Amino acid sequence: MAFLQLWAQGIACTIVNPRHARAFAQAMGCLEKTDRIDARMLAWFADARKLIPTPPPSAQQAKLEALTARLRHVTRDIIVQKQRRSATTDPLALAQIGETLALFARQA
């Protein structure tokens, strides 16, 4: 992630909603898009909004985000497997789906 790479290089930065930044540029009458213009508009946007650097997440926050994402994925996978289970009658497929669901249940 570029945000973390910038911080690792000692460059303080923040994360902004791209729509807000683009709307600001359009409101300022800037319809062109080049890297140089974008950089100038982002600097102006940050100054106008009095943005301050957003520190990177702590190791604990990053771990929590990763675990939350994993739980979300496992939950979706459980739903998919249950749908597959209801759509089949093959004993082998049902057994394998059951094993998969048991694995996901241990992780959830």
C-alpha cells in the first residue's frame, strides 16, 4: 500500500476520499488531469481543508483489520458452502462440503 510505503520512507501523508479531492478540483475550475496538476490540486485541497497527516495503523490495529477481513471472508465462504450443500445430493460431495464447513467453523 502506497500510504504505508510513504510513511516507511519518512513522508507524512493522509488518506482522502478521491471524490472529494476531484470535486474540489472541479469546483476550483480545474478540469484537466495530469500528474503535475493533480499534485498541485491535492496540495491546495490539503491546505484548504487543513488536513493533518494520518499516522499508519499500529501493529495491533493492522492485525485486527486482517482478522476482521478474514472473518468476513470465512463467513461468505460458509454461506457459499451451505448453498452448495442444499443444491447437491451426491454423498461424496456432501461429505466434502461438510468437511469444508467444519474447517470454516473452526476458523470463524
